Amino acid sequence: MRTVQLNEQNKASLLQNLLKRSPNNYGQYEETVAKIIADVRERGDKAVFNYTRQFDKWDIGEDSVRVTQREIDEAFNSIEPEFVEVLKRAAANIEDFHRKQLRNSWIDTKPDGSILGQRILPIAVSGVYVPGGKAAYPSSLLMNVIPAKVAGVKKVILTTPAGADGKVNAGTLVAARIAGVDEIYKVGGAQAIAAMAFGTESIPKVDKITGPGNIFVALAKKACFGYVSIDSIAGPSEILVLADETANPRYVAADLLSQAEHDELASAILITTDAKLAKEVEAQIEVFLKDLSRAEIIEKSLTQYGYILLADSMDEAVDAANAIASEHLEILTKDPYAVMTKIQNAGAVFLGEYSSEPLGDYYAGPNHILPTNGTARFFSPLNVDDFMKKTSIISYSEDALRRAHKDIELFAEKEGLTAHANSIRVRFEERG
């Protein structure tokens, strides 16, 4: 990790370096993704099966593309009962948190006979993508599916790649059943996103696609946006720790490494007001690396996107944190709640030394599908509203419109839309 004194020049350089990781900077793959999407849109199942045989190396067909109940039962039998119970407890926490986000439709009536309101309804079909193989994450499945089910989505389908043996990761299948997925298809990559966006003979078209994936999946979601809704174009994982002299350097080091192990593009940043803590954290990182299974990935991540920033004050540290707008932000200070009130931009905030980031990844309940690459300045975590659509309701009585019609006609005429004005005027042409 690089240790640098925080200043405006270093902050600007850091932000520029971090933004290199955005999927928007991988245009060299867009042509390949566009061809896959166009092929799936035109040929449906034939294209999907062809790409699956090519990339996933198993002989998929219309009779094997969908996961069967027998396969789900086998998955439950192959998973330790203790882990199944952990998944159930995590699912309960996630559901409880997201139920608090539900909002109701509303109607507002006025004495003049005007009625305004908003009707809130769930989307009909939601599609979730979950990576397969070594990158299978049952936790992400729970985080994507449960908010949709809480919102009232009637049908949730899942696409996830199978291995060369045609089998889906057992943890994924178990989590899917616990979360309430309705249909599971053994398809991955850009072809899976295209199948959900446009529908094929086997895979239904959805209204929204959520879930993480590699660069091809991310670019496919970007390309299909508009035909369907998506959650976001997610970038690599990131963590930022704000710490003062009271922080435990062993905890700080462990938390930084928890995100650096995701992949070589992950970012881990410590901003601290204490130079002694910075040195101790560096030393603890070296200790941990000797025993961690993904040490090689971590070292590459820290070399490219790992920083220790020394700030002259906590206010300066907070300003930098708000500029970075990290996906995960831990506050390990004497009074983390006071510092939190100054944070404007972060995907999720973790307060105190017993609120390590993996608590949010797996168990606490808030969603771990978070804005990355600085998008926490204007995006929010995945939530129940993402699976809702809102319809405005307008009803005016004759008296209510009479009071407003001249205003509306003038407004329309000033915009040069005379037919708009006429639509209002004809209702009062004989009555003034």
C-alpha cells in the first residue's frame, strides 16, 4: 500500500486512479457483447445454447436448461445443515430490514373536487444474475431476491452458469429456494442477460435485471438498459476506513484485506489522522498475508489500488471520504456517530470496531448491493423501491379545472403547443 500525505493534488490523483476501474472504461469488449446480444435477440435459445456450449463446456439443451426440483433436493442434501440454518437466519434479517422500506399508495382529495395520488405496484417479473463456479455467492442471491419478494414481485427468475458437468453450485440452489426464486436457468454471461432482457423459447423476458457479474455481464446489462431496467453497472469492490489514534490496527488491517481479496481491481483505503496507526496497520497487513488463501490477489489489489492517506484533521479526512464516495465506509474513531453525521457520500456506513464490513455482506440485513466507483454521490443501495413502479393519479372536477384552465392554456401557448391548449379550452368554450 502507498502511504501519502493527504492534499488536494494527491486526492485528485487517487480519484483518477480509482475511476480507471469503472466498467465504462472497458469499451474494447462492447462490440463482442453487442454481437452476443443481437444473436440472442434474433435466434433465442439456439444462440444461448451455442454460447453456453462454447464458454461453459457442457451440452445444454431445452430439456436441461432449467434446474429441476430433483437438483434442488440434491443441493440441500449436499450442504451442511448448519450452513442451511445460517442462510435462513441471514434471509430473515434481510427480509426484516427490507420490510421497513415498504411504502403505500396514497390519495389526496381537495374541497374543489380535485384528486391527486400515487399508486405503487410491484413489477411483474424480476430477473437475477448470480455468478457461478469459484465466484458463486449465495449472499448476493439473498440480497437480490428478498427485496423483490418483499416488494411483491410475483415471479423471480434466476440465471447462473453451470459447470462442465451441467450442475449449478449447491449453495446457490439452496439460497435460491430459501429466498423464494421461482425458476432457475443454467445460463451465464452476456447471453444470460440478453435472454432475460428479450426472452427466448425457454427463458422468460423480465422487467428488471439485478445481480453482479464479470465485465461481459456488466456491459450486457448496460447495453440492455432501456429494454429492461437494471440495478447498476457495478464496479469492483471497495472499502474505506476512517480511523484515529483510538483504532485497533489489527482490526483495521483485517477489514482492509476483507475487500482486497475480492479481485485485483478491488480498492482498500485507510484515511487516518495518526501516523503511528498507519505504520502499525501496514505491519499487521504483512502478518495477515502470510496465512490468507488469496494473498496473491490481495497483494496485487493493494499494489494498484491500496492507499494509506495521512490527514491533518478528521475534518480533512471526512472531506476526502466524501470525495471518494466509497462503497463501504468504516468509521473507527473515538466517537464514530459524530463523524457519521458529516458523511454525505457512502454506500453503507459501519460504525465502531465491532461493525466490520463482512457483517453487512452476509448477515445484518441492509443490502450489500451498493454503489461503487464514486456513484454513492447519486445512487443508493438496492432496495424495495427498485422493484416498484409508481403511477400518478389525476382527477379534476369541472369546478377545479375551471379555476385552472386559463393558466394551463397560457402555459401551453407559450410552449407553442396549441393542441394542448385546445384540449383544455374546448371544455369551456361555451361557458367562458
